[in-house]
Amino acid sequence: MRLSVSIWLAFASTSAMAFAPVNKMATRQSSLRMAAASEVDVDTIVVGAGISGSTLAHNLNRNGVDVMLTEARDYVGGNVISHKTDDGFIWEEGPNSFATQPSIVRIAYELGIADQFVFADESLPPWVNHNGKLHPLPKGQGGKGPKGQLELVFGPNGVLKFALAGELLSWPGRIRAGIGAFIGHAPAPEGKDETIREWVTRILGEEVFLRCIDPFVSGVYAGDPETLSMKAALSKIARIENYAYSIEWNKFGAIFYGGLKRQVELTKERKADPPAPEWPEFEYGNPGSFREGLGTLPKAIAAELGDKVKLEWKLTKLERSEKTGIFTATYETPSGEKKVTAKSVVSTAPAHALKGVLDSVLPEAKVLTSKIRKNIQRTGIYHPPVAAVTVAYPKSSFKDVELPNGFGNLQDLPGFGSLNPRTEGVRTLGTLWSSSLFPGRAPKDYHLLLNYIGGSRDTGLVNLPKEEIIAEVDKGCRQVLLKPDAPEPKVLGMKIWPTAIPQYELGHLEIIKELEEAESKIPGLWVCGNYRTGVAFPDCVTFGYDHAKVVKKFVDEIPAPVAVDEPDVSVEVEMELSVDEEEESPSSDDETTTSDEEEEAPPSSDEETLANLESLSYTDKYMNNRARDGRMPSP
């Protein structure tokens, strides 16, 4: 919060300044500015009530920050929308599950909904459709710690079984992958932002990319691995290469040993910061949801915040006073235009929704929508269209075939879901086996399937009639899962997201860097969202927890307005300024300070003294604190 400081508060805030009456000056301007400081509507406005924004608002509210959560749509949750039908189906219009992390368990416990958690069988694998068969990807059996790591390598569906007896890769493909995993690979091109395809092919070979990674990327990002940046989109996996080279004897960077080192390190981190004992038990990374769907979480947050949530409020302009640092947000609402003042603002709205909104306060934010990247023919951050189509079929209509590695019959759908490499000619990107993951998702005689179709490589989908999209999904299910004589699907729902998952493509990190540099000059404003902090459900929830600490610190470090006994704003006072020559000035190498000068010359007159004082703001006070304490971490 950056509110303008009155003359009296400016002097009271430091022992290096003292008053002694000698000269008369009018204080009307500073008094008016003090009044403005006292009339702020809220501490923080959070723009966008998706999972990032709603969890952030919850954490701020819980920590005593006066917060307002605004949303252009008529519900809280963003693309998380759950449905329940009278005949026993529970289905999602957006994401289907989360990989369990402490941030999710924490917020569910705080909201009183932890008893509604449901978790999948940890041993169930994702399957890849190739050459008319389903092939399991390596997966442990749910063991904890070192036991789980051993299962992943040596278990009945482990890496060794996949490499030696699996049929997804040819022998040349297995040998090439084995060399990159256990012996070494070519070093990364110096200074190059590699695509996912380039990185995987360099380390594990083309076949692993085409049959394993390509369908995975389609399922997670609905993206094109030939334009997605490895460092931006899959940064955690990319860092494993650095771990590999950090092992002294691993001269050629064999990736397997880097993965083991990171896993050991991660185990130590988790032991050092264990979950709270009152939380329900959970396993890191295990697929989870709530009994009645992911929408349980945003609904609980909306109920908790009550009238702090403003629905159908569309932000049209954000402004900031140079004198006071106060933000003014202008909204279109069902009851007309509304203006709200705040000490700080956090935007979690999609990048495409911010076009023109921040021009007056942060014109550099245009980079999100207008940055041209000629190498991939892209302008701004791209959000491709994706359709989520939920269908159900009788269990008897699924193929009666035995699956490898002892997983049983396909009619039981023993797995997380199936992925379709682009080489297989199936238009559906992937199919989640919803009723196999969580209990109570379908009547006992049915299987429920959530299908994703579209993405960066199939943008024409958005122009198809709904009937054709459903027909394409049904066709894909028949190619991979169903008997030829299977009945028509029971269509439970179809949601077309015209601007779905943000793409972390080549040049994405440069866009975010430009945004961060501009943002650092406007204390109290953060432009965030899943295009910056991660697209997965756990990423959004973790952001809400972590960034609340940043905002809370900012709000707390701003001095509260001090009431001055001035019955008449034109009262004249007498004052004299004495400045301690030894007063330490803010560090000149702090990039967030507001002056380019290391030291200010003393004022030459009473008039200049007053002018300098009246330009001192709460922002300056806050920035000076940051210079002394060390810069606040980036969100």
C-alpha cells in the first residue's frame, strides 16, 4: 500500500527529524491527502476468482487482510466446474483431479472440507494408445519413501519392466533411451531456449518423444511440443539435467542419476517440513478430488468470504495516484459503474482478459497480449481452444481384452486414463477414466469418461458444431476402448473453452521477465495468474498460499494513517526541520528505490523543505524498508 504521508506523519516516522516552531505555513494540501488515505475501501483487491484468485483471497482473509475478490463471471472457480445429476453421475467441465500437495490439504482443512477428499489408487497407471493396443507407462505401487522409489524402478510396472518387456518402444528406441538415461547425452546448446521436442530428443531419443512425451504434453497443455519451451513449461523436469551434471562422476549428464539425486533431496525437504499432524493423511502427488468434484473447493471459499466476493464485476480500468499510491479500480457491474479504492491489487485474471485494463498504471503489461515472437508466429501469450466432453457407456460395451503387467481386463478400466499420440490418428487428445479414479462418479453399470479435444494443433475444432465434436469423441472412444457394437454414448456435458490453457512457448520467460521488471516499479501491484505461476491445479493453490504472505507483508509495512487534530484544514502551523547528517539513506543499488541519487542535498529553503516533505509517501517509507531488509521475493 502506498498512501501519501502527511507532514506530521513523515516527521514522526523517523528519529532523524524533529519539529520546532519558527515559521508559518498552510497545511491544507497535506490534510486533504491524509483524508484520502483514511478513506481506502479495502486493503487488497484480488481480480479474478479462479483457483489462483479465490485461494489467494481465502489466505489473505484468514490472515486479517481486508480483501475484496472480484469476478467477471457469475460464479467462483474459473474453469473448475463440477456437476451432479439425479441419476448418479458426477462430472467436471474443466480439470478432473489434482496431484495432491500440502497446499491443497491445508486449505481443505481450513475450510472444513478435508473429510470430503477422495484419492485414487496410486498404482493405477496412465495408458498410451499405440498400434491398436494400450501400453502402461511406468508407475510405482504406492510405496512410501525409498520403497516407492524401488517400486518405480524394479516393480511389476516399473522402469525396468517397461524397458525390457514393454511393447511401446522398439528395441532401437529402448537402447537410445537407455544410453541417455544411464550413460549420457549431448550437452544443451549454449544460450538456446530448447523446445520440449528438442530437449527430449537430445536426451532420450525421437521415439520416446513421439510415443511417451508428445501425448503427455497434449494431455497437460493441449499444446505443441515444437513451440513449447522446455525450461518454461516443464521446468522441474528440465532442472533434472542440472542435477545430473552436478554429480562429479556423471561427466556426460546421464539423466537417471540426476532424477535420483533430486528425489533424495525432495524426500529430505519433505521430512524437514512435514504436514501438520491434524491434517488428514495423504501421499504427495497422488491423484485426488472431492466426493462431489473439484468445485467443492471454490464453493467453500465463496461461502466463507460471503459479501467480500463480487460476481459479474468486470474490471475496465485500474489507476494509481502518484501522490498517494492508492489504486482505483473501475468496474462494470449489474448495477452500473463502480469504483473501489485499495492499497494493493493482485490480478489473477487470464492474460487475454487484461488487454487495455492496465494501460494507465502498468503500460508494460501489454507484453502479455502484444509481444511478437516471429520464430513461432505468435503475438502475446496464446490460449488455444479446448473442449471437455463427458460421456458414459455401459461397462459391457468396452473391449473384453486382458491388459499387460497384471492389470486385469479393460472392461474394468484399471487406470488413470488413456493418451493418444498424434501419430495414431485419434483426434481426442486424451480420455480420463473418471469412474475408475474416484468412487461414486457413475452408476455401477456405467463407466464415465472425460475427453479433451482441440488444443494448439487442432484449433479448427472451435468452429465445429457441438454434434460433430461429440461425434469425434465417440469415434475416438470406439477406436481405443469400445467394442464395434457399443451403443451411442450418454452425453452428460460438453464445454468449449475458446481460450483455455496458456501456452508456455519459446520466449515465454522473456515475457515474464519484462512483466516482473515493470511490476517492480509499482509497489502493491502484482499481475499474476496461471500463465506465470503454473497451469496445474496444485500450482494455483500453492500460489494462493505463498503470495498471500507477500501481500500481507506489504500491507503490514505501510504505516496506518495518523489522525491529526485539525478542525480547520486551513489552520496554520509553525515548524522547523532539522536533519541528522548521519541518517542512513536507502541503498542506491536497490532496484526498487524511487531515486537515482545516492544522497539528497539538504533543502535550501523552507518552501523547498515543505515541497520535499509533501512528496514523501507511504510508498517511499515502504521502499526504504525493503532497501534495508532485502528485497521482497517475487511471486
